[in-house]
Amino acid sequence: MKNFISVSDVTDINALVAKALEYKANPFKDKLLGVNRRIGLLFLNPSLRTRLSTQVAAQNLGMEAIVFNVDKEGWALEFTEGAVMNGTTVEHVKDAAPILGNYFDILCIRTFPSLKNREDDYSEMYIKQFIKHAGVPIISLESATLHPLQSLTDIITIKEHLLNSPLAAGRKPNVVLTWAPHIKPLPQCVSNSFSEWINAWGEANFVITHPPGYELAEKFTKGATITHNQHEALQDADFVYVKNWSAYNDYGKMLSNDASWMLTEEKMKITNNAKVMHCLPVRRNVELSDEILDGPNSVVTQEASNRVWAAQAVISELVK
């Protein structure tokens, strides 16, 4: 593994999941692996779980983790090739990234889409510029279109439940990604990434359900069953992943905010006592009801806690 940007950087998902679960059982088994090495975490937008879990993971491996909030503490960066920098940007990534590559052994980047120009967002210019110029391995802490550490965490969580409570022999789990209402348009990153990883994993029956107009990019969803009928999608589900996203075709728009799409206990009755997942943060009683989040089927706390082991597994693969 040279970088960790998407599922295409991983040769064996199950092996990486197994490694993460080994770290969960014994967090400090490789505590000397990263001694005398540094990992830099650059945030162009805020974070809670991603930042803290990656710091903990690096420290479990003996690495020094340094966090820098570019949006609050640094110069405004320019990413466009050939830019005439007579505006608000102060430093070009071509100048900043090589220096950061000399400071750190691994560089982690968190960016965020504008939700205004699909071509720009889906070009992944920001993270690609760091890969091009930094000269060290790059880990995505979320990009304009993907959130691979979250998706690895999601599969770790699903796998953990399958290991502890196996389904009937020979049956793949039924995994559902369902759109949820929200008060504002959100990126497609988590939904794209979850779809990409579940499809690449190939060990689940995967269904995506959303209102008309919320179709995701086909390159991420190809292989999944897609329906606008949430009731149909939830039938016999073993895992239900709840997430809002804005429109891809009518880019960045919130086409509807139908409260009837919120997952409730009544809807859960048609599932196979499904575990409910969400990447957090969650708008309570908008995306998910209190009764579910605080109930026995919610695994969101376990899921978020597994972020440490996902990050630790990835970092360990990149330490040189």
C-alpha cells in the first residue's frame, strides 16, 4: 500500500479488517513500529472522531502525531495549476506539500467538497496535489468524494458482529444503505465510500434506497440493488446504514426533506433485527429517532470506537 485514498489501494479487505481486529484485542502489540516517526494530520475542515481516533492509533504504534488546522491556523492554500495568486490564497500546495513531506513520514489530509461544482469536487484536486508533491504516503481523512477510513471501520463493525453472531451457514448478510432527511445538503462522500467498499468486499447482499433524484455516481454503486421503496429495501435487513446525502445529478441540491424517510422502530420490525449504523455526527429525531439511537440495535458507538483500529491498521501498512 502506497497511499490510502480509496478501496482500490487495498489488495485484501478481509486481511486489513483482521489486522484491525487484532489491534482491537491488543492495541500496543506494535508499539515500537512507529518510534522516531511522525504523522501529520492536516485539516481543511473540522473533525472530531477522525482526528482523535487517528491520533490515538498513531500513538498506539509509537508515532508522534501532530495536528494542523489549515483553515484556522495556516495560510490559505492555492491548489490550481498555473494560478495567478493575486487573490486570497497565500501559499501554493506545490510549495507547502514538499516541505510537509520533509517534516512527516506520513501525511493525512481532510478536505471537503464545495457542493457547487461537481466537476471540481469529483476531480479530487486537493488530495491529488498532496499525493503529487508531498513525496510521502498520503492517508485520506475524508476527501471531496470519499471517506475510506470510515468505510473500513464500517466493514470492521459488520465483520465483528458476523464473527460474534454468525448468520445461517452460507447466507450473506443483507446490508442496506438508506437515505435520511437532514436540515441541509450534505456531501456524498460517506455514501459513495460505503457503497464502493461494500461492493468491493463482495460478501454482502447490498441494497441502496433513497427518494427519486438522490442517485449516487454509478461508479460507486454499480453492483448494488437500488430502489426508491424503503419498505422493500428494509425487508429482512441484517445491517441498516443510515446517511443523508445531497443530489449528485442536480449537484449539491436538497431536492426534498421527507421526514417519512427517518428510520423508526416501526420500520425496524420488518428487518431481521438489524443492527443500525451511522457515521456520526447525527441529527437526532431528524435522521434517526432517539428510540433507535438509544436502543439495543444501535451500534453507532461501537462503530465510532472502531475508527481507532481502522486507522491503526492502515498506518501500520504505511510505516516504513
